[in-house]
Amino acid sequence: MNTEERAAHLAAAIAHFPWLGETTATDLLALLTAELGDPQVLENFRWHGKHLSRAVAPAVILHIISGNTPAAGLQSLIRGLLLGSHNLCKLPAAGLPELLQFRDALPPELAARVGLATHLPAEWIERAEAVIVFGNDETVRQFRSLARPEQAFVGHGHKLSFGIVFDDPKLASVPGAARDASIFDQLGCLSPHVFYIAGDAFSYAIRLADEMEKFDAREPRRALSIAEANAVRNRRAELAFRAANDKRIAVLQSAGTTSWTVVFDATPEFPRSPLNRFVFVKPLPADLAAELAPVRRHLGAIGMWTPSIENARKLAALGASRLCPIGRMQLTPWTWHQDGQPALTPLVRWVDFEADDRVTR
């Protein structure tokens, strides 16, 4: 199966998972073009300056996949299959049924290139020519220490994301903000913890609470574990106690459930959410960079409203690697640089062929 055929089959399988975004074979081939220069370079030598080059994909890629969302793991698997590699996926203990469903949607030739397990066989690390790890910083450090010098290694550690509204007098961004804070139950690295508002932040929080309620009615949150539910309840109680003595804080929440929470918080600092649709709304501080300084190295994405080039220039130096419209924080293009790095080029090995005069362009 050649590269174009793999792209076509992968796009057909992706269509069964609308939360991955509308994807065509052309979109996947564009990723290869953006990173490798030419999709055909995986199969044939192509001119590269004054010589020819070919990209050799890893025979085996090991993916260590975290349990927060299926999206990151699926995207990593899809990229590995696009390269033509065999992919070994170590799933979290509870499993990720979406990866099994995706494998079942593939033609047999591609499905045979996917191995899934909730434990990590020792031979998988030995077989892998490349290792991709999703998890907290400690998990990434652990597997980096196990990787051999010749193994390609890509680590995706803990990330925090947020939104910022520069100008939205009609609050048109609010439905998108509710979607960003609700999809995947806010467990992904691209899920916003907070929205900074230039303007009436309290009114924004009220409208956001209304939209979170509407989103929950359409797409209810999954049932939480006892620990997760208690984390939400404890954070609510802490903030309610503070709100009773501090008018800079107000807690808006789902009645009788932990389904969603919106907190208006005008106190300084970047707040940490207990996740599971628990989001903060804060006035935009005069010195945003100073407020973000303690979390700068963990910043992932910034959702913007409006997403203009002028606003992007303002935010580019803050430390996040992705700037996007509010409402699309969970919908990444296939060509995005995850955590600010290319996805495919760290995995492939290049072979250069310096031809003589008998080889022409």
C-alpha cells in the first residue's frame, strides 16, 4: 500500500470520528508535504538541493498514550500509519475504546500495523525505533531515561491552555468558549482553564454559565469517579467560602450536580481548574505576561477572540505554541506543530544519494 492509498484509507476511517475534524486524504498528504517536502519522498528519492534524498520511516513506533482524551492518541497513531510504520500503542489501564474502534474501521492491511495493549510488554520498547510519550512530566522523564540513544524520542508532557477575549461587545464568542471548556470534559491539553476578558468579565461569566448549561443539555458530561467528583465539590466549596468574604469572586454552577462550573475571579494569579467542565473567567490583567510567568513553560494553546494577526502578534511571545479562534481550541489542523514541534520529521531517518551526471532531474 503506497502513501496515497494509506492517506485515503485513513481519511475514510477518520470520518467515523467527527471530533477529529473533517479530514480528507489531501489534508493528510499536506502534512507530509509541509514536513517532508513531498509525500513521495517516503517511497522514492527526490531532489534536495544538489543531491537526492529519501525519508525512511521507523519500522516500529511505540506510542505511550495517556487516558485524558482519545484525540491525542488517535492523532499520533494516524500519523504513524501515514508514515507506513507498525504502531504499538500502550493504552491506559482503563483502555481507550476509540482506538480499538478506529483499528476496526481500517482495511486489514493497515489494521495489522496496529498493536494495542493496556500493559507494556518489555519487547515493545526493544522493538521500537521511535517512542512517542503522552503524559505528565514525570512519565515523559521516565520513558526518556529508558530510550536508547538511537531511538527517536518525542515527549508530550503537561500543558495548560486558556482563552483571551480582546473585543466582543455582543459576546459572540461565548458559545465557542463553552464548547472549548466542555468537549472531552476539559481533560485535554488544549482545554482552557480560564478565559481572560478585556471588558465586562462578570457579564461574560454569566453568559458563559448559560451556554455551559445548554451544552450540557445537548452533550452531558460522563459520570465522574468519586475522586473526580470530590475534587469539583471541594474546589467549589473553597471558592464559595472565599466569595462570601470577597466580592471579586462569584461561583456559578449546575444545580444539584457537578456537571459544570463557571467562576468569576478578579483576583491575580492563573487559576488551576479541577477539570471536568470547571472554568474560570477573569478580567484581562494589565500585565498578562507577569500573571502567566509561573505557568509559562507549561502553556499549550491560547484561544483568541478575535483571531486577527495583530492579536496573534501580541500573544506570540507568551510561551504557548498554538494560537487559534475561541471555539476551535480542540480542533487542530493536521499540519499543526504539537507543543511547538513538527510531528513527523523527528521520527524519520534521511538517506542522501549524491548522484553522478547520469542522473538527471
